[in-house]
Amino acid sequence: MNSKTLIIGASKNPERYAYKAAEQLTAHGHEIELLGLRPDVIFGKTIDTERKQHTDIDTVTMYIGPQRQPEYYDYIISLNPRRVIFNPGTENNEFETMLTEKGIIAEEACTLVLLATKQY
């Protein structure tokens, strides 16, 4: 059983990396949850616009820039994920420090590369 991943910044636009991540995670057999600005459905999953209180998130993968992240800090920490992946362009030292202090792994990496190289 693969772990469940929450994609923050989910989009139905196939050009966006968040979409490509949803596609590849699904293709690799990972369960996904989606959080974005606009409701839609991709790969049979609804893009939520409300922050749902999931209890089984292993990984949060970030596709929103550091300037938009502070409003998500408490939410992400409340999910108690094992790790948060900061994809290129989403790196955020302040938040990474907060996560590390809570015992959550903060990983600066690319979800697509991790999947492609079997490190996910």
C-alpha cells in the first residue's frame, strides 16, 4: 500500500507541475488528495477548495510559492504528515524550520524526479 499524498496548489491545467504530479502519483499507485483554488476533478479526484482535516496524509507536496504558504502553515502542521516536499520554486526556510521543529521532514526536492528515480 502506497502512502497518501496531499497536493497543495492542485490544478486541472495539464501544463502545471501540480497536474503532472497528480498524474504521475496516480500512475505509480499512490493515493492523492487535492487542494487548489478552483474546484474541479482530475484523475477521478476532486480538487478541494476547503482545507479538509485528513488523518492519513503521509506526504504534502507544495506547488504554491513561499509568499502564499503562511496561510497554510497551521493546516499542514495539523495534518501531521511524515514529510513536506518543497518543489522547485516553493522553498521556504521559515516553514521548513517550523516543520523540522515539529518532527516533520522538510524536503527540498521535485516530486516528479523522486517518482521517476523510484525515491518517492
